Amino acid sequence: MELYPKMIMDVLATVTYPGTKKNIVESGMVVDDPVVSAPDHDHSNWRVRVFIEFPRDTDPFLKSTVKATEAAIKYKCGKDVEVSVETLFKSAPRPEVENWLPGVKNIIAVSSGKGGVGKSTVSANLAIALSRLGYSVGLLDADIFGPSMPKMFNVEQEQPYAVEVDGRKLIQPIEAYGVRLLSIGFFVSPDTATLWRGGMASNALKQLLADSNWGELDYLILDTPPGTSDIHLTLLQNIPITGAVIVSTPQQVALADARKGIDMYKNDKVNVPILGLIENMAWFTPAELPENKYYIFGREGCKNLAKEMNIPLLAQIPLVQSICESGDAGAPAATNLDTVTGRAFLNLAQSVVTVVNRRNKELPPTKIVGTK
């Protein structure tokens, strides 16, 4: 028998939640559409994954409802169906979006038009370098489908815990290298693909923003996904982004996508200031020949684009093997200011501070998209 999400929803409508005496669909407990996967070379049976939200983690009907859900799906769809029921829990009411991050002075989105240009590396090192300059810094890994910050900060084994603040239970960020860090990577298996629809990804991002104890921050750095997506829209509709920095390599194909990223933020309905461009992998310098520069991705592409669009060029970061190695080892380059790359990221942080101060002096605060 072939399965599909509508069939599973019909089955869920037969499962009663004792707390309301209604079925779990009527009670609004089913979060997003069920995920249905056909048999493949790794699985010989159909797989069904459903997400049910309970009022609290101590709900007395939790276990019985989960068992009833599993039993109903197997009864209607076949006993060989692999059923996975994931439980979510409602938190205390959130404040209005305007008050999600009351202690954060500046929110900086680090973006790229395409993947593979080193955006996450730049985000991590910028956050650490700002901390080295004496600022209080947070870093949100907003790349929901490809989180990399836990590994880059060598905190993959850490588990964020809940703290109570003003009557609300909030997620406490992990601290490393002087940076407060949160990532969806702390809550999912690093070896498993995150098979979420757009709505679920956006809800997870909102929770990391609104239901976390960020505290007082001079800068909150957002490591956004490559390209333009639902995640970007979620950010723009829920928090006032002070400005965006665009990361690109010098090659023309990357610059073409960087233009799209710039256009997204400069759109009349968005109107987030572009703080500047960062040219990553600007040239290759071998360790044994530190004075040599090889322009393997083209020369000064970002510099020319910045001049053309009248946008500051914040930094040109060289391609050095140690940047990759330090990120993989969980000790980003900015942790060692005695190296060429460490100094490059420190200079980048100083440039970001300068352009943010100028932006705040000359422009009004950014409005959340959709508000007047």
C-alpha cells in the first residue's frame, strides 16, 4: 500500500488526546505535515515521522498518546511501517517580536549568495575577534540544515540547558572563546540529515532567537544559510538586523550570487543596510612562501564590486591551509592573533565596528519587515 501525508493526517484524526477529549489534530497538537518516506536501498519498509506538541514535558498523557499514535498508524497502514513520533513542548508565552532581544545592541547578518565561499568560517572568526576586542558577543548558527558552529568551536558534545528568567524557561547558550553560541546542531544528531519542512525550520530558528538567554550583547552575529530562503525571511520578519556583510570569493560566479544577496537586503520592503563586502580566499599563500600571493580564484573581484556598488570592502582574507585546519580542529584562526590570518580577522572586526558605529550615527534603527 502506498502512503502519503494526507492519509497519515486522517489516521491522526482518530487519536484522542485525553487532556481535551478531542483528537490530536483538532487539539492543534500535530506540528507540520507528517513526513512519509518510501522504501529504498537502506530501508525495506515505509517510514512515517510525525511531530506532536504537548503542553509541557511532564504531561501525564504524553506516553499514552504517543503509543496510541504509533498503534493507530500501524493498524491503518500496516504493522511493518516504521513509525517515529517526535514530541515537542509548548513554552511560556513569548514577548512581542519587538522585545525578543532587548539586551542586544547590534545584530549583524553574515550572508553569501552561494555556498562554499567560507561564510561560516568568517562568522566564527569575526565573532571571536570582536570578543578579543573587548565586546560582548553572541553567535547564532542560523544555517538550520547545515549547522557547523559546534564543530568549529569544538563544543559538539555540549548540551544547552534551560534556565528560568523572569518566569520563562530559556535556553542557555554555550560559551566558547568568549562567545555565546547557539546552533540547531546541539539538538540534532551530527550524522543525520535534518529532514524538516520550511515551517519547522523557521519555528526552530524562532525558538533559538526568542526562547534563549542571550542577555546583554554588543553584537549578535547571524551565520545565515547561503542564498536566499525561508530562513532569511524568518530573520527579517522577527528581528531588526542592524546591517549585513556579504562574503564572496573573487571569482565571477560567486560575485554574481553576491549581487543577489546584496539585492535581497537592499529591497525596498527589507531595507537592511549593507555594511560591506568581505573577499574571502582573496589569494593563496603557501606556508613555506609567506610573501607570495597566487590569485587562483581571480584578482580583486570583490574590491571591484564594492567600488561599483559604492559599498565598503571590509577585508581581503587570504586562502591559507591553517584556516581550514584550525576550523576543523575547533580552534578558529582568530584565537591566535600572532598569525597572518588571526590578524586579518582582527582587522576585519575593527572594520565592522567602524562601519556599525557610522551606520548607527547616520541611519535610523532597522525596522522588522512587515512593521511600520
